[in-house]
Amino acid sequence: MTTAAVGSGTVHVIGAGLAGLAAALSLTAPDAPPGRRVVVHEAGPLAGGRCRSWFDRALDVTIDNGNHLLLSGNRAAFAYLDEIGARDSMGGPDAPCFPFLDLGSGARWTLRPNAGRLPWWIACPSRRVPGTRAADHLRLLVLRRIADDRSVDAALPPGPLFSRLIAPLAIAALNTPTDTGLARLLGAVVRETLMRGGAACLPRFPRESLAASLIDPAVAVLRARGVAFRFGSRVSGLGIEAGRLAALEATDGSTGLDPADAAVLAVPPWAAAGLLPGLTVPDAFEAIVNLHFRAAADPGPAGFVGLVGGTAEWVFVKPGHVSVTISAANRLVERPAEELAAAVWPEVCAALGLTGPLPAFRVVKEKRATFAATAEQDRRRPAAHTGVTNLALAGDWTATGLPATIEGAIRSGRRAASVLERKSEAQSSSS
């Protein structure tokens, strides 16, 4: 996905997370005009935002700050991977395959959608959720039509399908409890994946690390296109004059913008609100807790296992370690790391057939991982357009129509670049 010219001036991308990197890729597409310059400002020492990876000395392995599972229906994400030449860095099963374990009953099952759009798999007991009928799965069709503010709990009935499939899917996608999580945002995810058939539900995740798949190749491509990165450059102020961005104030100095220049603001919502007074943004957040254990395990058919009825929710087998994700984790962020690890390790052992005492571990808590995907917070999500003629917003917290996901972040960056393009065209036609 590319955009045409935004102008031949300099475009400043503020923030080097996935949204900012996606915007920079669009702004430097092959059809970009000669003479355009793109500069990426990043407050931290590296690109990536929440898609961070680092070598953990205590575990002696490279770990990610969290686990992100893509599905083959995430078209923007895979177009991004193709553009940076990193599709082959993603691993996963050859067919749709989602293993689960109910920690309470000990029941195991594997959800196996068929490739086509006609969901004949729901008629096969060995491929669907145990304890359900084929007709139960058809209730998911209600998600296609929801346009109001109902929660997931209010939209779908309780029962085995809810507890063993809908709730795990909803919490993972929305990072919000099902009693407040918006059913229509879940519907947007399901429409693009499960309801398009198993071919859109192939699970994919980085073979090595988030940085190796999603960040480092993008930075390399952008550098090859002439993009300048200013790491350690925290933008602390926007100079706006007559409805136009005229200057950036950053820790490494002030930068004036010429008439042909523009900017994409791709920072967290609280940072954007601080830079643009009066901007309405989400202001309630949900945490994610990730635990990494120094352990070797059989990855099984998928490379991960979904857990029901415990503290842990998704267990991933990675090079040299096992990684656990717990979403909608506001209730857990104040618990000591040792306590969390001790509670989760037995669940990991049950999922992967491991034994032995608690190994070396690392607990990573993101207290403001995503905005809370509630009706109130969704109404606070701004569009990419701003009242500033040469400034656009990007981030998974903007009004993408999706929850805060990798897919949404990438789409937002592409859209921000497109917004600048349309504004440039409008100005050119009126001049």
C-alpha cells in the first residue's frame, strides 16, 4: 500500500513505533516525488515503540516486551512485511490451528477452521469447540451486524462457546474484559479473519523476535531510502501559527518548517494530547503482563497454546524460552513479579508438559499497553485529520475502526500519509 506525493518538502514523523514506521514507508514509496525528505524523531534510543526486543542477561536470550499473534487476514500487516522483505521471518503452522487447554477440566482441543469461506468445520466435532453444537458457532454471525455500544457479554450468550472461544478471542483482541469490551470492535476483527474462512486465519508470529521481523527490517529499508532517524529526540512542543505547523521543539533543538513541509504525529495518546491542547484522546487504559521463563519446550503443532480457566492466557514457545501473555491485566499489575511467576509457572507446565521448579524468569508489565476498548473510550478516538493543515495523527488509538492492534497501528500510519496527500492536493487545486 503506497501513497502518492505529499509534496517535495520535508515530512517529520514524530514517533518510531509501527504507526510512524508505516507512515514513513508510505511517504518514501517509489512514487514519491524527487526531493522529498523524511525525518523520523524518536524519544527513545531505538525504533519499535511497544514492539520492542532486547537481550536479557538473566535469561541469556532475546525477549520481546510482549507477544503479538498476526492472522493471515491482517492485510495491512502483511503488506508491511512484504514491503520490508520480512514475511519469511514469520513462523506458524501450515494450516489454521489453535490448540487450547482448559486448566480446570484438563480438556484439550484444537480449533481447525477449513480454508474456504463456507465453514463446514463447525459440523466436525473434532475441529470445533468441545461441548458445543454447530449451531452454537453460527451465533458468531451476530458480530457482523453490531453497530451499537453493546459489550461482548451483552451481545453473545454464555456457554461453552463463549468461555472456550469468544472470551479468549475477545480479551486478546480488545485487551479489555468482556463485560465492557465493545462487541463491534471484536466484530471488525472477526469479519476480516474468521468470517473470511480459514485462509484468513493462519496464525503467524516472529520466529526470532518482534524487532527482527517488524522493526529492524523497516528501519533498514527506510535508511536505504534516505530517511534520517533522530533517536533521543523527544518533541516537546509544536509551534502552530495560523492553523499550520511552523516549528518543532525537541530535546535536540528547534526545527522550523517551510511552507511545503508537513508532519505525522505518531506518539501515544497522552503525549499527543500534551502537544495538541484541546485534542480529545482515550484516557483510560488496560495493562498487559508478559512473563518469560528460561525453559525449553516442544512447540507442538502451532507454537503456542491458549489457556482457559487460569491466570495465563497464551503460552508461546520461543527460542530458548517460553513466553506468556496475560491481557486485560489491570488487576495484576501491582502483584509482585515473584508471585505472578509462581502462579503462572504451573500453568505453563500443564500446557507444555514440563516439570521442575520455577526457572529463571522475567516479568514485563505494561500498565498503559492499550486504550480500554469500551464505548466511552472508542468515542474519544480522533480521526487522522487535525485542525492543523500540515499535520496528521497516527497510532492504534486513533479512529481506525479496529481495536489497538498491529493491524490498526499500521493502517493508521498509512492513513496519516494519505491524509497529508489529500490536503496537499486540495491546497494545490485551490492555489
